[in-house]
Amino acid sequence: MTKKKVYLDYASTTPLDPRVFSAMKPYFSQKFGNPMSLHSFGKEAKEAVEKSRKIAGDFFGCDSGEIIFTSGATESNNFAIKGVALASRSGRKTKPHIITTQFEHSCVLEASKKLEERGMADVSYVPVSKEGIVSAADVLKEIRNNTILVSVMYVNNEIGTIQPIKEIGKLVGTVNAARERKNLPKILFHTDAVQAVNYLDCNVQNLGIDLLTASGHKIYGPKGIGCLYIRKNTPILSIQDGGSHEFGFRAGTLNVPGIVGFGTALEIAEKERKRNYKIVEKMRDYLIARILKEIQGVKLNGSKIKRVPNNTNLTVKDVEGEGMLLELDMKGIAVSTGSACSAGDLRPSHVLTAIGISEEESHGSLRVTLGKFTTKQEIDYFFNSFKEAIARLRKIAGK
Ligand SMILES: *Cc1c(COP(=O)(O)O)cnc(C)c1O
């Protein structure tokens, strides 16, 4: 019997959509040109890159010239935070101030901490409510005269909660209008939108965003590709220098197949958003309802309403997350504890800590994230295996 495989870890990475793969293939073989080359091979590659840039511009509601392709969201977030801090430091004496939140992705938190350690910036980390939501008023409270950047993620990758990005964007806009009169630097607003692209409106004009991060492999595209939207005339410096690629913002020969795949993935995401939202939400709600009804001592973490449709984050009483993960893995089921980036790290998840979950409780946490290829049969198979695993582990623990 071949082993059944059920993938429920879509927030870590998604399988490549077969249509994306088909679109990419020629750019690994016959269409291998360097888009910077002036001959026909180069022109062919450049055309493909610019087509994807146009798709990305349409997707995010901006000019295609405001899209910079990067190696993924980790780079985009580092670029946004460090690049803005660098630009603000040049020619000025005061240390810039950045506002972010306690439950950002590790690449935002670590980039911010590095700036602090190196004396490049001061950073405030805004707390998060028990529901897993950052309040715009709390962000506002942290604004100082030397604040240059606010970075708040659109959707949290562990608990799936949706942040009031539009409201924060509006507030920052209002604050900026007053600051202009006082000759204070404009505050830029950055969002890590990686987990939002599949499901939510990412129009940067609607949201009042100056910088936005997206990643290919979270939207059924390839790994190693992403983008940073940079609003025109934003003071930001490159953090990777060399050739004049990407309007001088990011040197290095372009990942043409990746860019083609990313563009195709964005195009599909746009077209199928409503449909995927509904399908995934229905299955996720069915799963949560069954778990809460049929298994004792399980709690859902984060707001039930302000949440992307594919995320379920649970804490299970008297059971270790790693134990559940391994039991499920033996049945071919893939889920995660905390985030993939901190797996293997025994410290409690910084996200669960931020929403007030105790260390002990957070050890029993499990994240189950669905996607457009998930089926009802898979959900039922997961549910039965999950229920069994908990019963077994509780029995072993004598609970
Ligand atoms: C996955 C993820 C990242 C990192 O993306 P990469 O493209 O793998 O570097 C950043 N932020 C969030 C919210 C994510 O979910």
C-alpha cells in the first residue's frame, strides 16, 4: 500500500500550480537569455520579465516601475527596513526610529534588532491583543519626531489574524500631513503581505502603503522569488550593490524563470481569489467546528473572525506539539508547530507569547493551514488521525 500523503502546511509553502510550472519551463531551456543583454535572447527574457512586472503592478494597483523583484520575502523585508534606515541615516545626525510589532515574521524582527544592535536605529515593538490584532491607536502612540517607518504585517503567518492595515495607513497619512507643516520626516508605511496575497485586497492605494512585501512560494509559485513594492520617490537605498538591475535598487542577474512563475502565480491568484476563498473557508470552518465539538481541551488561537480563511491554530491541553506533529507525520500528514522557521527551536512561539498564551500552553500548539488543493476527504482523514493522536498521547502522559 502506498502511503497516503496529506499536506496541511500551506502557510509554510505551497505546491507549485501546474500552470505556473508550464509557464516557467521554457525559461530554463530555450529561452535562457539574460534580460540585460541587447541581443534577441536578452530581449526575449526581458519581455517576459516586464510582462510579470506589469502583472504585479496591476495586482498591487501601482506602476510596474514601482515593483522590484527580489529573492523572496525575507530579502524584501530586510530591504524595506534596512534600506529605509540607511537612506534616513545618510546626511543626518539623529538616529531614526522604527515602529513594528511583537509578532512579525522573524525576518522583520531580526532585521530590526540588527539595526538596533548596530546603532543604526531605535525600534519600538507594539504589543498585540489577545485576539492577535494590533491596534492602530497603539501604533500611533509610539510615533516620535524621528520616526521614519511603521512596519506591520498584513496577516500573521502563525495564527492567520488580519491586521487593520487600511486604518493604520490612514492614520499614518493624517500624521504625515501634520508633520509636513512642521518639517518633520515623512513616516513610511511598510507591510509584509505574504500571507494576504491569496485572499485579501492588496491594492497599495486603497491601503495607503509605501512599501509592500510578497513572496512567490506562498501563492503556488516558485521559491526564491518575491517582490518589494516601493512607492515612487520613497527615500530608500539599495542593500545589494553591483550592476544597474532593477532600476538600481537591487543588483544581480534576474531570476527569469522565477519571475515568470511569480507573475503567473499572481495572475491566477487574482482570477481565482473569490473561488479559493470560499472553498478553503468552508473546509476550515467545518474542521474547526468538528474539533471544538468532538475533542476535549482544544482551543482556537487568535480571532475567529478577523482571520484568513485557510488558517487554524490550536492549543491542545496535556499534549506536546512536537508529539502530535510526529504522530501525524507517521500517517503522512504534514502540519506544523509554531512557524517552520522556528521549528526545532524549543522556545515557545513569539507569536503565541505575544497574544498572552502561557509557555506551558503554547507547547501544545499546532498550526493546520489549508490551500486550494485541499479536499474534504483530506480534512476528514486529518480529523480522525488528530483525534486518535491526542487520545494516544494523553494516555501515554497519564492524562
Ligand atoms: C514565509 C514568510 C516570509 C518569508 O518568505 P520567504 O519568501 O520564504 O523569504 C516572510 N513573512 C511572512 C509573513 C511569511 O509567511
